Amino acid sequence: MAQDPEEPQAKPAEPTDDLVTTQHTLPTGEAYTATTGTVVLREEAFTDGTFDGHKAKAEVFVTAYTLDGADPSSRPVTFAFNGGPGSSSVWLHLGVLGPRRIVMGDAGNLLPPPYSLADNAETLLRDSDLVFIDPVSTGYSRAAEGEKAAAFHGFTGDLESVGEIIRLWTTRNGRWMSPKFLAGESYGTLRAAALADYLQSRYSMYLNGLMLISSVLDMGTIRFREGNDQPYALFLPTYAAIAHYHGLHGDRPLADVLREAEEYAARDYPWALARGTRLTDDERSGHVATVARLTGLSEDYVDRVDLRIEHVRFFTEVLRSRRQTVGRLDGRFTGWDPDYGRESFTYDPSMSAIMGPYSAALNHYLRTELGYSNDLPYEILTGRVQPWSYKEFEGASVNVVDKLGSAMRQNPHLRVHVACGYHDGATPYFAAEHTFAHLRVPGELRGQIEFKYYEAGHMMYVHEGIRVQQSADLAAFVNASPHAG
């Protein structure tokens, strides 16, 4: 029977937290508690200045791990998320930080489906409690019924919602006096840097440290756009590293190749790009030869693209003679294309290599081991958040370096760990170095920043030996951060 259009519409059912708790044991024998499910995100509502209560805006999926019996006043807690925008936290969760990890093989030796999970003996849970957050529209997180998801699909909406989840979890679990860290990857590093400033200014919540994995705080350093020559120079050492991995530098050590590429990219290459048509024929020929030698590309190709190597074009071109493409997220991975005359590859071989294993592992793990059931698709990496709003930066580059600088100046105990993969073609390490060289903090705070480098890509931990080393580096960072406890 049709509803009378004049009858008032029924209000959506009020959502409630949907959390499941399970008990587990680390390989070292310590017991821990896993709590996973959705937390209702609410907003204070007002009409003409009159308080109307707390309105449900979203249901955010989190997975938290806490070590049983630990003293919360001295026990650190790390809030972790990935990037995208549009990525769930699965990569950090099952790749390096969490108590369970995916077993999938690596470049050149990938395992077949259905893959497997193993205990992560190096989990950061040994040194810090962990809270993994899936931003709205990723994982199982969704806007509340009747609410628009687009409100969360942008710089400020994302910042406020993730910040509110951090505040809620900290408050409900009595952890305001705990040392607190953020771990972000890719766009998650931009989010983490901005959150450090936001949490201080909005809630007076001061952090102990940021773990920035595959960092990008200034989008201008990685966006290839007409008139912006900066990325061409900042990507060059990564191109050289990828060329080296695939044998295009003979028996030269990687360190020598990178040293030459960095010196050239820091001085002569930007000068040549800035000169444009003012380069003499001899000058241009010299720079064409240098770029070609460092990148493994032909001089003819470098000349035809006017010395400007766009990254996806590089991944398509560098092994064209072998009829292979290389990965953007990790240049160690190779793939095939149906047409070797095209300018841009049809897929990223490194992304294709990891999507299947991580998706299978996460969907199995949540339901089978953590006891959480949900019939929605778990959005590993979704385009539903697009277009992502950067309205706050209209007419300017998306850049949060000023926010990180503000957070560090006001909280001089805030430490920063930056993890870089030499073969990361999404957020190149030389761009991260460039960005931090322009961070406006006094000299005495420079010692609060540390860089770690790995011979792998964006998710450097897919390499087993590097995963073990990176886990040790992250644990050392957490344990080295001073706190009152």
C-alpha cells in the first residue's frame, strides 16, 4: 500500500556501535584483546541556536588491539590509517603493524591464491596498542542513513571525522595520559601531519610522534602538470633506482647511481628545465644524454619528451624493449600489456600483485578470526570518494608542511619518522627529502626528524627482509620517544 505523501516520513533507525571483542595471544606469549566493528560518529546539532542533540553522521570501522594487563599511563597507542584517498587501512594492518600478516611472496616470486595468514612476530603491538581506522566509504565505514557521504570526501571533512574517532577512542578507553602516535601511509601521511596540528588546536591533544610511511606532504612535488617542472627532477633518482634494479646500470652499486642522480636532480637538471629553449644545442644534448643514462631510457625518447619524463610514461617505456611494464607503487614488479606502442600502461603490475592477497586475507580474517560479520563489501581501495575536495587549497598546491611545522613548534616533543622506498614511483623519496628541507622549524627541532630508506617500493614491507627491518625501526622510534610515563 502506497504511503500518503502528506504523512510524515519515518526517521531512519538510530545506529548504534557494532563491536566484537575477542582474545588472542602473541607468539611471545602475551595476551591481547582485539575489538573490531563500527563506531557511530555523531555531530552536535543546533537549530536557530537551540541544541537538538547528537546526530549520527557516519559509522566508522575500526580494529583495535590492546595488550592485556598493561599500564595505560605508560603504554603507547598508535592510530593507523592508509591513504588513497579511498584506501582502507588493510595495508598497514596486515602488512607490517598488526599481530597477523599476509603471506604472499614478493616481486618475481609471488605465491598463488588463496594465500595465507601468519602470526606477525614483529608486530608493533609488542610496543604499542594499535587502532586501525577506515575513513568513511572505505572498509566497512559508511555515512549514516540519510547523510551524504560527500561531506567526508575531502580534506577537512576527512580530517575532522578521523580526528573525532581518535578523540572518541582515547576518551572511552581512558587513554588521554598514554603516549600517542599516528602512523599514516601515502595520503595518510598528509592526513597524519595535518591531524597533528588539528588535534592540538581542536582538542588540545598533543602527540608523541608521527610515523610517515611513503610520505607526501606537498602534492605539488608529485603532480605532473603543465608549468610545474618540480616533479621531473624529484622523480629522477627513483627512475634511476628502478633502472638499476632491472639491470640497466650494469654492475654499478645502487648507492653510486643514486648519488649521481641526486646531485644532478638537485642542481643541473632543474636549471636545464628552467632554461627551456634558451639551452644551446650542445647544452641540450648533454642533458639529454645524462637523463637517458640515469633513467635507462633512449636519448631519442628523452629528446622527444623535451627532457620531461612523466612517471606513468616512464613505467611504460623503460622496459618496452623487453615487452614489459614496471610498477608505479613498486618498480621492482613487472607486467605485460596488450599493446607495446601505447604511451601509458593499462594497469599497475605492483598494485595488481597485492590487491588479491590483501583482499582475501582481510575478508577471511575479520569474519573467521575476529568474529565480525558484515555483508557489505569491504572496500579495500575505492573510487567512490572521488572527486576528493581540496576546496581549502583553491588556487594553491595542496600542502600541509605549514601545519606540521606549526604542530612541532607548539609541541617541541613531537618526533617524526619518515620511511622511504627507493623504488616507490608514487611518492618518491627525493620529493620527501625536498619537502622536509623546507619545513620551517628551528634547528634544534631538526633532530626530532629521522629518515629510513628501504630497497623496495610504496608498501616496502612486501619484501620480507625489509618488513622485519622496518618493524624494528618503527619499534625503536616508539620506544625512543620521551614521555612522562
